[in-house]
Amino acid sequence: MEAETFGGAVVIDLGLARGEPETYAAPTRPTVPIWFGPLVAALLVLWCATASAAPPPPVLSPLLSLRVGPADSYVVTDAGQLLAQSLGGLSMYDLSSGRQRWHTEPEAPTYRLRMASGLVLLRPWSAGLTGVGDPGTTAVSLATGAARWRRTGNVVTLAGSGALLAVAGVRSLSGPGRRVEGSVDALDVVTGATRWRVRVPSTAVLLGVPATGYVPPRMLLVHDDRTAAVHDLTTGDRLATAELPPADYGPDNPAVMAGLVLLRHPGGAGTELSAYDAVTLQRRWTRPAGDAYEIRACGPLTCLVGPDGVRAVDPATGAQRWHRPDWRGVEQRGGAMLAYSAPEGTIETVGLIDPGTGRVLVDLRGWRPLTGTGGGERVLVTHAEQAGARTMVAVATPGDARPRLLAALPAGTGDCQAAPARLVCRSTAGELIVWAYRQKG
């Protein structure tokens, strides 16, 4: 190419036909650093992982909220359902999803919800008040909420049995339905009709005898003349009788557990504890009871609770297995066992214990166990540092050195009941809230 300038002709050589060097098409060395590619790939992978990973769900999240009155009651069933009164209505909810299964409007509110044999037994809270007639007991289907039948008097259940018994209760400190008079009527679960009747000449203490081995559950009546009688729950027939020693026959005396009828009574050298076979009523053993004022089940053992502590005895022989003088109570919660002390007259939780040895498995001092159970051997506990502070919720499980913290409850939340993976609490705003929870880690 030839260009004309003021200084003369200049020749410019353009080289190749394309006008660029050969090395442009095939460079002899990289045009970017060797680390640039891997860095871009790593950043791309990290960005994709971060963008696709959802944030973890909250440890405690609300599942269901109901408007309730201060006297409305609720209960968590063994099948994972919530049965709750709400401003006069009665509803059943599935705790796994929060979905309402049924709703009904009972005739009057009840002070306590009881379930047995697929029924909800409703007895209005006005029962027994002066000037108010007997409101009876209404049976409602647990599956549908439909009313099945109604009976006059109080319908009670027996521990370890699906039997329903209509009784006329006696006002006492023994608890509802424990001391009865007149008669005991066994009811047909479907119709509410009387299947058989046992006459009670005066008054008697009514107890259930759970099944043991091949022996089905039975009914025990301890009459005013101290005659104890075991009855068949199918026919009402009397199967065994025995005369028991004089005793106070209070709210928990006698007690039935581990296939025995346990009775505290005066003896030659003070208060004694006698054990009778729950089937034959034959006396098995007698041992000193000391100052014990309560008999409690302790896993495979029986615990005597009194001002001198907690003593665990072998129900087969009455021999003492262990003694904790600083304890003032024990309580069974599902598969877990709790112990309590009473420093300076206040009840304090000691911890989860091994009932066979009395050894503390999880220290729970400063924590308060919730009613209900967390499932298996787990127990839900709460703790507040000071009045007005938010309440912390934790799970205590044997094998852990201390409770595992879940979360803090919202302010104004209390009166909680535990269920597996669920927490049911009242709020000061007049709500019953079901919380779903998950354990950390």
C-alpha cells in the first residue's frame, strides 16, 4: 500500500491477507492465569449450593391456635389427638397436622375430660352443687363426636381396664368415684345399659386390679366392715374375699400395683405395710412402714414416701432395695421416673432417676417438668431465670448430662402439657396454642 504524505511516499506492509499475525489464531501461551478457571468453577458451585439450601425450620413453630376460656379443659390422647373445650364447644384435632376431626356443642361445660373404651365421658362441672340436680354423665364417640348415651350418676373407669361403672359417689377426700355407696353398675359400652350390679350395703372403696399374666383385670371393693372382695368384670361374680386390718383407707390407701394390694395400717411396733395377692387376697408379707404417708410405683419396685425420704422395696418380698433420705417424692412419666426434694418447704425437681437403683440419670435441679410425656423416656422441662422472664423449654433424656435446650416460649405463655414432638400451652391472651418442636443436633 502506498500513501502520500507531505514528506514523500511511505510504503506500509500489511503482512498476511487477514491482516493479523499467525499467532493470534493459536496463541503460544495462556492469555489468562491458570488459577482463573478453577476459581470461577468453585465460586459457581458455592453460589448454587447457597441459593438452593433453604434456611432450617424454627425449633418451635405454632401449629394450631384455639380461643378458650379460663375454665376450658383439654387433654392429649395416647393416639396423638387433642381433645379440647373451646368456649362451650368440644373439638378433636389431629396433633400431627393440626386438622380438626370433629366439633360438637355439649349441653353444659365440664370440669374434666375423661376417655375410655372409645368414648368421651362428660359430666358438667355443676355436678354435686347444692340445689342442683344430678346432671348425669353423657358418653360421646371419640371417633365422631356424636352422643351415644346418657346415664344418671357418675360413670367411672378402672385402672388397667376398659370397663365403665356407674356409681353414686360419697363426698370425701378419696377422689372422684373412689368411695361409693348404694351399688356399682357395669355398663354396656355401646348402649349404656346395665350389664350387672353389685350391691354395696353401706359404703366401699372402689379400685381396679390390672391384668397380671393370664389373669384379666378385675374390680376390688373394700367395704366399711373391712371386707375386701375381688369381682369378675364380665359377670360381677365375687371371686375372693378377705378381712383386712383396721386402717384409715384414705385417698391412696390401699393401693394396687405390681399384682399386689398394699395397705398401710397400725401394727405392733408402729405403722406397717402389708401386701396381699390381688387375685386371691392372701397376705404375702408385712414390713415396717415408718412414717410413710404415700405408696408409689417405682418401675419394678414399690416406693414408700414420707418425711424420712423415699424407700424402694421389692414388691415380691418387701425387702428394701434403696433409700434416699433427702427425697420427698417420686413420679412416673411414661417410661421415665422423676424424683423430687423439698428444701425449705418448696418442691424442687431432683432429676430423672433409675428406679431400680435410685441413681440420678439427669440432674434437673432448677427445671420444672411439664405434665404429659415427650415420648419414651423423654421429659420436657421449663426454666425461667426470674419472674417475668421468658420461659426456656428443654428436653431431658437419660444418657444426656443435662437437658437439651429447645427454645424460649413467647411471653405470656404457660400451663403447658407435653406430647411427642408437640407442646400444648395456654396464653394470657385466651388462646390454647399447639407448638411443633424439633430437637437440635
